[in-house]
Amino acid sequence: MVKRIMAKVAVIGATTWGNTLGRLLADKGVMVSVWARTEAKAKELKQEHQGLLSKNVSADCLSFTGSIEETLNLAELVVCAVPAQRMRQNLRLCSPHVDSSVILVSAAKGLEAETGKRMSEVIAEEVAAVSQDRICALSGPNLSGEINQGLPATSIIAGQDMEVAKKVQGLLDSPNFSVFPSDDIVGVELCGALKNVIALGAGIMDGLDLGNNAKAAFITIGWSEVVSLGVAMGAKSGTFYGLAGLGDLVATGNSLLSRNHYVGYELGKGRPLSDILASMSHVAEGVDTAIAAHRLANRLSLETPIINLIYSVLFESLPPAEISRRFKNGLKPESTA
């Protein structure tokens, strides 16, 4: 039997990623409670996940409940694994049950569309009891489908206080899930969010059958825009070339498991965005984050032609094929015909 670690972790959001993180922790002997929207869903998840735990781990290490108060009771660490656009409303439900001793971790990879804020900023605004140095962000090349198969992965845990980040690292780190600490929470969050926008563009390129050469150039130019945007927002440039940045971009921009790549690919094949999103049971964070990225670039007076093209395909009815033509013409914003 795995020795039980003296900690309780609450996971807010019975999402694919939230459930994966819950199981990773439970496999280490951490007591984990995952909050689901209803008791019926909690019961369904309990039956589904109990058989997936390691044989030497007690089944009571991983529980599911529809009670947010029960989930948060005695929790030392709270992992927020809900989509970025739902983060604020979920935090408002959590806030009355969280005190200053808790560490809060964002596992979402998106920016709030309306405000452009990072998830750690949203957490700080909505959970006043917790100081900013006890807020962290988890991000990296973490495709849940592979992790659930037991395949190796790595991630970055970032926070203003490295001691707090290292404490979270100690809880999450395992043989198949290596976690490294960082003090650049701005960069790590922006990497995780903005790479989804570039992954959408990579998917469009694949859907248009433009080949790997064009796709590589598109991703490279797009990522340079992301780096410029990140640095203008206070991030360290080196973060964008590490696991949280380039590492996550490589995984998300090329994998068939990536929701954002899938949306882009289907757009490239000519499907309307509304139809694609309606057919999906999970959230592609890059769609709403593209709104935030476009607004932030304009606010900071940055030239971001790749981000602008992706935004125009998503929200301004620009035909995906126009990306190919403009890309060949040096990303000229206006038609040269």
C-alpha cells in the first residue's frame, strides 16, 4: 500500500484535465476530492475512475462529490481545473470556503476574453483571503489522453514565491509526471494560453493541406508575436522557449489529441466555427483566448499579423483560404488582387 501523504487536495472541476490531475495525486497517496456539478455526475465519475487507480492505492484516496463545501473542507491545496471563461464564476462559489492558509493552483490555459486577464489575476480578485504569493499556475505539454495511458509528461508549476511553488511541485511530481518550478508566473500563464491560439492556426494550415514547410513558418512567425506580446506584459522571454512555451506549442500544434488543433483543422476544411464548437463535448480554450490576444496586442500597439489572421477567421468571416494567400504575399493585411 502506498504511504498516505499528509495533505488533502481539492480539485474544482471534473474536467478531463481535473480528473487526470486528481488521479495522478491519488496514485501518490494524496487524499483528493473532486467537485462535480451534480451528485449524479459525481457518482458516475466515482465508478469510472476507481478502477483506474494503481492497485496499491486505497480507493478512498480519490472521491467525487457534488458539494463544493465538502470538496474544500480541510483542503491544503485547491486546483482550479475549469475552463478559463468559467473560472471567475466558479471561484465565487469557492471563496466563502477558502482561508488564507490554502494554496490555489490554476490548471486552466486561457485568458479571460472580456478582460484579457490571466487566471492567477482572476483568482486574486475573486478569492481575497488568499495572498498572491500563494497562487500558482500549472502549465506545460500535458495532453490528458497520453497521461491517462501512463505515458511520460512534464509540466511547470509557477508562482511568485518559489517555496510555495516547490511545495506544489513536491505534491505533483511523480515518475511519469515530472514537475519543475518557475518564478515567472506571467510567462507560464501566457505561454499556456497563447499557444492555443497558434495551435488553432496550425490546425488551419493542416486543414488547408499547405504542407509542413508552410506550417512551420506560420508557427514560428506566430510564436515570435506571442513572445513580443508576453515580454510587453512583463514575462521573461526565456520562458517562451522552455517547456511551458515551445514544449507545449510543439505538442498542441501537432497532436490529433489537441482540441485547438482540431478546431483549426475543421475550419481549414470549411466547417463553420459554430458547427465545430456545437459538436464538441470539451472546450477549445484558444477560441476565446484569441479575442483577448487580439485586444491586448491592439492595446499595446503591437503588430501581430498571424494572431490577427486567426482572429479574423474565427470572428470576422475571413475565409481560411485567405490565410494561404496572405501568407504567400508576406502577410499583407489588404488584398493585392
